[in-house]
Amino acid sequence: MKITLLVGLIGFFAATCVQAGSVITSNLPPNVAIVNINAREDGSDLLNQALWRSPFSVNGPASLLKKTLSAGTYSFRVINSKEAVAIYPSLTPAQTNQMFEAWTYNSPWITDYLVFDSSATSNNSVYQLFDGAFDAVSFNNSSNAYYGVIAHGNSDALRVGPQGRNSTNYVKSYTLTNDATLIFVIPDNILSDNTGGVSVLVSLIGPALSIEKSGQNVTVTWPTNSPAGTFLMQKTNVADAVWSSVTNAPVIVGGKVSVAVSATNASRFYRLQIP
């Protein structure tokens, strides 16, 4: 008997109008987006540099780079085109050509970005949600800047709280309790001398599946705090595009949702579908 566990997530990103920079969602899983922040178009004002308040676009507030996400916990990390294609080979050259490695102001190259709540477009007292992938070291080219934050472990580090970029509170994910539109900018108020930009991979972190054999059955479980309407899907060939629903009735056991299926000698792959 061979049982293979494939954990997958189906979430949704609400449609986003491309503003300054771009948002890539096609040819990616439903729970993934790549946000490409153009450092020559979107920045943050210096009303209070310690907090980097007031996101702005050279083309006005309506042109700020935005992405609407459904409620859930998300990971954020910088990514370049080479690594994006390695992870998501369906991306096209037209899509990867939109991506950046790092941005530069004058001469030093850095990789950094800020994320705001949508209310910050009209309220300059709203703090940024977090400062992503900031590295205290400046580099002499974009490639070194990108791989520098990878090597230093900052590619997915988020500094949260009202202290913003000066905060020492680092996390690896951010939770939205409601659907929210986020604004992505770089931390600079003078965009005319910038080049490049920052690409950010945003993905929904969903409930994890676990699996164990019990007699002639295999039991698949996931947390009970998963979104209402979550259900288990399966397929017997990883290359198949179509998944089918598991019709076995789930039960609550030990604080987890549990589904028992008959063990077979064939491979079987499972994922959760989240509404």
C-alpha cells in the first residue's frame, strides 16, 4: 500500500485592477499572487519617517498598487523571477518580465517594502501594517541585495506594530480577520532617483492536513478552526488536473476534523478545498 499526502489549498483573491506596478495571479495557484512594486511610482511620505506613513503614487491615490485579500493568514516574502519560475513553472516570460529583484535609490541597492491598510489613502495617521524584508545592509547591485536578504533570513521577515520599520517585533505571517484591500509601496518619498522595484509573493496559509494508517483504513485530519465549508478532495494521479470530493462523512475527534478512507495499494493524493 502506498499513500501519498499532497496538501493543497484553495482560497481566493478578489480581482484587482492593475495600478502602479502590477499584480500577477494568472498561471498561479488560486491562493497565490505576486505583487510587483514599482519603486519609481509608489512610495511612502516622510510625515514621520520612523513610521513611514502616507503611501502615495506619482499618479495620485487612485493609482496606488493594491491587492484585495480574503480573511485568513498570509505569508509574505520577496521573490525574483528566477525563483518564481522554479516554484511556478507555468509563469510566462511576459509575467516574469514584470518582476523585480531589488530597488535602488541613488547608488545603494536594498530590498524593502511597506504594506498599508486601504484607509491610509485618505488618513495619514494610519500606521503601516508591516515592513517587509528590510535589511540594514546596502548592496552594490540588485542581485546581491536580493540574495542578501535571503541569506540573512529577512526575505519573509515582517516587522509589525506601530513602530513600523524601527520595530524589533518580527513575524513570518500576517492575519487578516476580515477581507481587506492592502496597499504596497516602497519606503521612499523621492521616487525620481529610484530604479527597479520589489516583487512580493503573497500566499494564503491554510489548515494543515495530517494522515495516519489505522487497520484497513487511512485517517486524514485537519483543524476544526478551518473556514466553514472546508472539505476534503482527492485524486489518484498527481498529474491529473481534476480533483474529486471525498464523500466519506467527517467526524470531530480530539479537536480535529477526521475522515476515514479505505486503504488501497494505489497512490492517493489529498488536499482541502476552502470556500
